[in-house]
Amino acid sequence: MPTLNHNAQALPEDHQQALLVGRVWRETPRPGPALVAIRQGEVIDISASCYCMADLLERDDAAALISQAEGESLGPVETLLENSLAEPPSAPYLLAPCDVQAIKACGVTFAVSLMERVIEEQAGGDAVRAGELRQELQSLIGSDLSQITPGSEEAMALKAELQSRGAWSQYMEVGIGPDAEVFTKAQPFSAVGFGARVGLHPGSEWNNPEPEIVLAVDAQGTPRGATLGNDVNLRDIEGRSALLLGKAKDNNASCAIGPFIRLFDDTFTLDTVRQAKVSLSIEGEDDDFVLNDESDMRQISRDPLDLVSQTIGTHHQYPDGLMLFLGTMFSPIQDRDGAGQGFTHHLGDRVTIATPALGALINRVDRSDRLAPWSYGIRAWLATQRASGRV
């Protein structure tokens, strides 16, 4: 059985005081998902008090439910984590902590990732050409994009200058323009959780993980908590055309979220998210490749609340709430398979995304068409709730 990555703890470093809630798959008393809270290292099924994560995040007494609601103990959280890492997993095991919420994502929210998106576009999905373009663009732009406020007069002046040089890009538009890129990453119930395999489209030959913090936002547009996510990215497919974003982003098991949602309270706030450093570790299964990197939320170009307001408001409602990926500064350029070829995944790669306040999300990489088809959707979930007498 795989063990937890030695570089990261799956639970927050202060998990004894954290308000942690998640979803697990149970086989008894009947097969289906259950809402669980983590208390003093013990997993408690609180489904009898609240069976839907979207509902829990709307409730004023959510913290009390997590801390006090009665329910069956499913054992120590360490056992749940090991069950989830086993292949195949052994029930109870972790699912993505969201259920009926929309799953949205923000792109190009860091200057580093902005440069890489422009490179992908101009390289047309060619990883070798990307290295040459990286040097050319850095020489051409000649400024630190991280110091520019999107939508500001300075940003618009840079836009005009780049347009005059023929160097403007649609990625520059969302990177330093007034409007953020917000797209649908995955469908409700389609995300996978801690320990599951994540999927790459079989047509992709240049791809990478994207380690991100994910906000859990209620229907009123208020962030209620946060977790970790892997916005699996296909650089070659999106690089050919931004109109292929849907194909590049939304495939079987291409979205991982977890392990738990941590609710905001006095010990964990949006400022914690703003100051977070999200680490990434990739360990090859078929080679000795190791990559360690970090994404610093202090370098984000747009504040998390700005990203939330650009996603939900009078212009667009989400009655079941949403999960919002905040973007990443991680754009791997470390050569793996040969000089000038940059990084791409190998099947079996072990990906660990971690930050002290949220713990760690661990997944292995596979192909979307080799993984079990997504079959448990909203109708199946409703059937489970009816069989349990909850609806």
C-alpha cells in the first residue's frame, strides 16, 4: 500500500483546531457518499444532520455542525487516508469534498503563468519551440509583469506598446487587462479526490499539473472555506488554440480537489490564503525524475475576492454555490526527456500539492481513457439520497 509523501502531511499542521469537512464513499449501510467531519483525528459521518456539502456551506451553524453534530465514527483519519491511497481504494475512502457546486477556474492570474501561456500560444503546442520563444519574449517585454496591476493605466499603456510591436496576445488581455479569465473546469460530481488517479487526454503529449488553492463559495458569493486542487493542464492542446480550452481542461478525472474543505474561522482566514505558499512535488514512477517547486499566493495579480466577484454576482448566479480555482504561478520548464523539451508528465507520476494550512492533495497520473468512466452524477446521487430517506 502506498504511504503518505514524506515531504508533506495530508492534514493541516494545526488540524486539531481546524474546521475540516469532506466527503467519503461508504459501502455500508448502503453504497454511496457521506458527509464527514474530522474531530481530534477521528472521522465522523454527519450525513444525518446535513447530507449535502453545498447545503452545509450555506448554513450559519456550519462550524457547530462540524464540531458537534452526532454521527457514526468511521475510525481514525489516518486509516481513511491510507484507504484512499490504496489501489484500488478501500471503503471508506475520500471523494472530492464538493458535490452539487459548479467547478470554476481562473487562469493567468500570475505573471509567470502569463508568460508561459503566451509562449504556448506562439509555439503552437511545440515544446521545443517554447524554449526559444521564452528568451525572445522576455527580451521584448523587458518589464516585470508581476508589478503591474491588471486594468490599470500602466497596464493599458503596456498593452498599447505591445500591440504596436505585434506582440499582443489574448493571454495578455486576461493577464493584465480588466477582465479575469474564468472558465468551467469540471462538472458537479466529476472531480476526483485525494488518492485517486488524475487523467490526461490520450491525445496530449505536453502537459503538467497546476497546483492551486480552491475557494468554496456559497450561493451569495461569500467564500466559506478553502481546499487544494490540481487543474490538470494540457499545454499542447490549449497552445494550438484557446478555443480548445474545453478539451484541454475538462476530461475524465482531469480535476482533483481535496483532501478536505477547511472552513474560515479565527485561525484560518482569507488572509491565510493570500499569504500561502503552495508546494508541488512530482516523483516519476518509471524514471528517477523529481521536481519540486512552489507557488506563492503573495504574487497573485488579482485578489481572491476580485476573482470571486468577477465569477458570481448580479451578472451570474450560482444557486448551489461554486468551487473556484484561483490560478497558479507554476509553469514547469525543467527538461525531463531531453534538452530543450521542457517538462511533461509520464504515466504513474506521483503529484503532491501541499500547504501547511490545508494539508496535502496526493494523486497519481494516468490517461483519461484508461481510468474508470465517470458514472456517478447528479441522478445517481439523488437516487442514493432517496434510498437513504433524505429526499
